[in-house]
Amino acid sequence: MNKNTPKQLIRLLLLLVFTCIPVIAEEEADKKTEEELEREKQEALEKRLAEEKGIKAQFEYTFNDISGKLVTITCESDLGHSSGSGFVATMDGKPYLFTNQHVILGTDKISFKTAYGETLRPRGVELSASRDIARLRLADGTEGFEISGKIAVDAPVGVFGNSEGSGVATELYGKIAHVASDRIEVSADFVSGNSGSPVLGLDQKAIGIATYVRYFTNDEVGSKTRRFCYRLTGDQWRAVNWKKYNDKYGKRYRKTEQLIESIFEAADIWYNEPFARMTADNHPDAGLRKWSTEHNRVINRIMRLSDKGHCSQHELDNTNKRIKQDMHDSAEALSAVCRNRARQMRLLATQRELTGFLRKQFEGFADRLDSTAVQIERYGDELSGLNYFHFE
């Protein structure tokens, strides 16, 4: 009796949208050689560096000149440590520390330090009604950037902050590529750790906050990558009881991000190897933990069946039937984990106290989980239609 493992299996269509770095997949019509791709990458890099150097030359100030207004944010939670960027700016005649909501949501402990090493102690938290921005009130007299609403396409900009959350000072230069009512797109080459960094003009005024990057999976030379910053003007602010808001919504936001990532990881492993054992037995989410444990029991049983030496055709047919049902049931169970969390997210999205940012995030989580559930169910149907063992 031989095990006949399917070689061509459908792939799960997973789009990761982590609050700040959406992923969009595009198919390339023609394949290029490694030499062509390497040459294009090198040419694109040289072009970008030359353009950045020319833009930088127009700025009469550097990172050191404004470092007292730049902030490194360090966060701790039961999910681990993370870092982000922020800055001090004056709005409505008062000094605030600005950062993205996604930088500070879900944390247990947050510290704020300027690039000079000075510790800042905010007095309260206000959230943008519609954008991924938080402003934290600082003591009167704290020096900050002026905020400007004057924005023009092709205007030079600098993004100053914390690269990859590592505490490394960065100054990145580019131009404004597009202007919308609530955000701008820039060519400055910032990355995820720069979330919360100020976008400054030649006059040293803040015109936006670096927020998210859109990567294209088949973009070998990086020419399609797009970087977006929310504008600081034209918005409304809502004061919140931060501890209550964060405990009720922020931690659920962060844990759901983690759950989605874990589901995608498990599904990817399963889609590549139908008989693979899962490693989510100790996952903090009870639903995924239970599924992983039950799935591994199924796989262990299949492996024991595959070790049998001889059997009749009737026994072989029953074995295949059992495996088909097991695979189908496992897919249904994982799909249920997705749908249950999706329902929770849709319910949370209806809460009136939520800001627009988290409402959109929860709705987006629900959409992705429901879509993933459909794909997993289809995969289960595919597996339940295969014969796994046969006689030579």
C-alpha cells in the first residue's frame, strides 16, 4: 500500500493588511531573468538615490536641528515589544505628541523619549475621528513643529523618524506624489518602523504623519511601492479614557491581528503539505488552539494508517473514506474559527465609542476572515475528493 500525496493543490488567497502595511498581489505577464531583474533593481536604486540627494540639498536643516521634537515610542504588552515614531507639534495653540493609533493600541506600557533622550509624559489621549492618528497632550511650553495645510504636488518633503522600530535615526527625502482631502502620497522611502514620523516641508512645518506602505508582491524593483501619510489638518478629535478604550478595543485589535497572522501561517503550511502537523497547540486563542490539537490528532492517525503493511481493497476504501472525512472536518473547524472571530469583529465595529480608524480595521478583519473561511472550505472540499492510498 502506497501513500499518494496530491502534488497540485489550490493556494489560499491571503491578503495581509496589518494596519499599516497592506499587501497587494499582481501577476507579471512575462518572466524576467535574474540578470535583468538585478540590473533593473540597481538602476532603480541609483535613480532613487540621485533624486533623494537632489531633494536633500534643498533642505537647510537636518535631523540634528529638529531632534528635540522627534520622539521614539517604545511599547510593551503580553504579545512582546514594539517601537514606533512620533513628534511634537502645536495644534490649536497647545503642544501635542502625535503618532499613529496603530503604534500605541494594545499596549500595556508605553514610553516616549525625544531623540535627545528626554522623557515625555503626556497628560491625556485624543483620537482622530476618522484617521489613524492620536494626539497626546503635553505640558505647556513644550517646543514643537508648526502645522501647515499648504500642500502641493511635487513639493519636496522630508520624513524624519525611527527606522524599522529599531531606534535608528533616519532622514528620508522625496516629493509629494498625490494629494487627497485626508492624506498625501510621497516618494520618500519610509518603512513600517517610520510609522508616526512627521512629514516636513522645506519651511520645517509638519504637513502630515507617515502611516502606511503598500507593497506589491511581484514588484522586484520596488517601483510600484506606494507610501501614504495622513494630513494633520481638517479633522475632529475625540478625548478618550485611554485605559478603558485600550483594554476594551486596543488589545482585541492587536490579538486579532495576531490571530489572523497565525491562521494564515497555519493555512499556508497546510496548503503546501496536507499531512503537516501544526504548531498552534499553545496559541493564546482557544479556537485556533483547539483546531490545531484536533488537526494533529487527525494527522497522527493518518500516519499510523500509512504505516500498515497490508490490507484488503475494502479496508483501503474505508481508510480513504475516513481520511477524506477527517480532512473535510478539519477544514470546517478552521473555517469556524475564522467565522466566529469575524462575527465578533462586526459586532465590535458597531460600537458608537469607536473612532473611524478602529471601526474600519474591525470591519476589514471581518471581511478577510470571512473570505479566508470560504477558501479553507474550498480546500477541504478539494481534499475530500482525493484518494490518498492505493495498491501498486
